[in-house]
Amino acid sequence: MSLEQQLLDTCHRWRELTELERTALQSLDWQQLAEKQALKQALQREIDGLLNGASEDVRRQLVADRKS
């Protein structure tokens, strides 16, 4: 799977979790809210890793372009 597709999938999961957070807030279900927030924290680490990888790929490409 491409990096772009991984980022899109991860963002889609983020949006789903955000909707579930909203539902938990509206129903005052603090346990569900805490669970969704914990899942989003883990997802944030995944997003950070993907973006760091993307940044490294961009840096490599820039270096390669300068050499050519």
C-alpha cells in the first residue's frame, strides 16, 4: 500500500473515531469517550510515523534532484 493510501486510511479512521467521540459526549458516556480518545492517541503516533516517513522520502528526493 502506498504512503498516500496509508495516510488516507488513517485519516478516515481518525474521522470515524471523532464521530464516535461526539456520540459518547452527547450521551455522557465517559468510559466510551476515554476509550475513543486513547485510540486516537495511538492513531496520532501512527500518523506521526507516516508523516515522518513521508518527510524523509521528500528529503531523499530533494537530495537526488540536486545531484542530477
